[in-house]
Amino acid sequence: MSSTALDDRRILAIVTNYGVEQDELVVPVKHLRGHGAQVSVAAVSADGIRTLVGDRDPGETVRPDLTLDDVDPAAYDLLLVPGGTLNADSLRLEDATTRIVSSFAASGRPVAAICHGPWALVEGGYVRGKTLTSYASLRTDITNAGGTWVDKPVVRDDASGWPLITSRNPGDLDDFLGEIDAVLDES
């Protein structure tokens, strides 16, 4: 993929201001921007996003571009939902998260969620009939919400009229980013 292959693409990453797994936010944002995409990072507040490494060690602080409440989901081509246990557990309780995920699913635009990120989809009822992966501890939540959980580095499911890309953890980032690139190339 050339460095300008995604020039016309707008990507939205949604997180809370504390606890997002550093590499699950920073690596995809850098990758997508490096290929020309415009990436906006939306957080609960305009304060810095304090990332973590391995859910416990302090990571980089990232400045959000806007808040979740200020997001116009229709302005974006793909939704990125990074994990981190603390981040994902809090993010799924934000009304704006459900509004944003709903907009993407209803319009058929892709959603990419990694690690604990699929909790945002479980909370809004968007895994029913989908096959996906995640951090292993979400298996029961996904199954109880009507999804099929599998243990693979990356899973893409186009059921229900919208592409869902999921991965298990930061070790799967290469596969995850490859599938994000593929879905953006198709749309």
C-alpha cells in the first residue's frame, strides 16, 4: 500500500482518558496516518489520554482531537475501538459510544475492535449473529450477547450488512492492520 493510499479516508478512534492499551491506539493511528488517512482520536474529555502498557505500566499520553460528545459519526469511514481493560470497561458505559457504534453499524461502515474493545459492541447489542475474536476473557460476554467467539489473530465478519474486524491483543496488530487496510481498499 502506498503512503497515500488512504488520502480520502477518515478514521475515528474512540477511547476514554485513562487505561487504553498504548499499542492498540498508538500503532494503528500511526499506521493509518502513515498511509495518508485522516485519523481523529475522540475521548470522553479534552484532557490527555493516559495510556497503559499491559493494563498496568504508564504509557504515552495522547492528546485527543475531540470529545465523544462532539463526534459526528457520519463524517468517518471506519471506527477503531482499542482495548485496555479499564478503557473498554468504562467506554462501553458512555452513551456516546453506543450512539457512535450504532451509526456505523446502521450505515454499513466498518468497525475494527481489538482486545477488550468488543465490549462496546456487546453493550450496544451489535455482536448478535457475528463471529469475532477478542481478549479471551470476553468470550462468555460475546457468547451471551449472541455472537460466536473464536480464538484467531484476526476475524472479519460481514454479516448484518457491516464489516466487523476483531483481534485478540497487541500481538495481533499486524494481522489486524492488514485487515483494516483491506476493508478500506474495498470501500
